[in-house]
Amino acid sequence: MSSILYWLDPWEPSPTVVIAVLIAAVLFARGAKRAHVSLARHVSFWFGLTALYVALHTRLDYFFEHEFFMHRLQHLVLHHLGPFFIALSYPGAALRAGIPFTWRQRWLKPALNTAAARILFKVIFNPVVAVVLFVGLIYFWLLSPIHFKAMLDWRLYRIMNWSMVIDGLLFWWLVLDSRPAPPARLAPGRRILIVIAAIPPQIMLGAYIFFTPHELYPIYSICGRAFTWISPMRDQQIGGLLLWIPGSMMSVIGALIAMRHWLRLSTRQRLVQQRARAELVTA
């Protein structure tokens, strides 16, 4: 028990993480009862939220800061795994139901109906912008000079991690939306295209990091490595593989789920059209 508590003890305590996770947990727990959330969606949401908390606010953060492949593992969770399972639980209805009705009417609805909010959503949910942000943030934070500064400055380090979480949630929410368009932001076919478009850049960057014959991120050698028995080049190669293979595989799985939704919605549309023609013939 003491060992579990040791690993749950945050390396660098962050009230922001605790508050954000608690708000999401309370809203979902309150709203799930009213929105009739299934067991599978419960498991998916709580797994994703727990994964984000573990990657942001436990003793593991020490290893994320002192080993490149561990850092890539952290961002795989923050940008792919955690947001993926949260989006897969389709928590929108439950989260809205978890907000008190008066708050929704007085604050949430007017805020979402403002011109600024509509423009913001139109931009960030644009398919081209979504792909550029999803891939571009990975490239940006892995630029050697930027990465060096982010791992030294705790404020920039937290901005980096939170940017990955927020962008991951927005991207997977867009891709895994099970509804037709509208009300979904994108048509089912476009959801498949944007997630497929994100695969090649991840593969290329992962392969570049893996095959580069010199050390790209010396910050880990300067500050001291968590695992001294792993050479800097081997550490870099493992990190490149994590971006190359698991990161790309998550996108492939997302494309398959989006395709499944597309087939289901197409079948439903054909049934509706057939029923309408039958009623017309009967009439």
C-alpha cells in the first residue's frame, strides 16, 4: 500500500491538474445518471481520465523529465491514449447534464452563442486546422531548441503538456463523433480522411528520430538520466519508435472506428430512404 501511495505522490504538485480532473469527474458522475451512460462508456471515460492524471500528476513525472523515451510515452498518453478513450465514451451529453440547469441557461448557453465562440469553434474544428494542429504540435515541441527550453522551464513544460491534452481532446472528439453531420462538425467521410492524413507525418518524424545517428536532445544527458543503463542513442531510438509505431497505430484504430460510424450511418440513411419510398408508394 505504501508503495502505491509513493507512486501516486506527485513529483511536482499542480493544483490546476487536480481541479481540472475533479471538475471533469464530478460533472460526468452527476450527468451520467441522467444521460443513461452505458457501462462501456463509463469504463472508457474513467480509463481515459485516469490515464491523463497518472501522466500529469504522479511520481512518474520524474522519469518523464529525465528520459526521452519516457517523455514520449507521456505524450503518447496525453495526446493519444487518454483523449482517445475520453472521446470514445461520447461524454458530451453527460458533461452537459452534470452542469446545474440554471448555470447552463445563465452562463454556458450565452457563452457558446457569442460570435467569438462560434468563430473559434469554426476555426479549431476546421479539418485542415485540426490536422495541422494535431501533427504540428508534435513537431513543434520536438524541435531541439524548443524541447531544450521546455524541459528546463517548469512553466513552459506545463504549457507543453496541457497543449497536448487539449489538442488531443479536440482532435479525437472531432474524429470519433458518432453522430451524423449535422449536428456533428464533420461528415463521416471527412473524419476518416483527417485521421489518415495525420499518420504519414508521425511516421516520418518517428523514423527521423530513430535513424538519426547523433543525439538530438542532449538536455537529458545534461540534467541526468533516470535510467543510466540505457545509452543516449538507445533512449532516442526507443522514443522514435514510440512515436512511429504506437502513435500511428492509434490513428489507424481511430480511422477504423470512424469508418464503422460511417457504415452505420449510411445503412441508417438507406433504411430511412427505403421506408420513405415505401410510404410514398403506399400513399
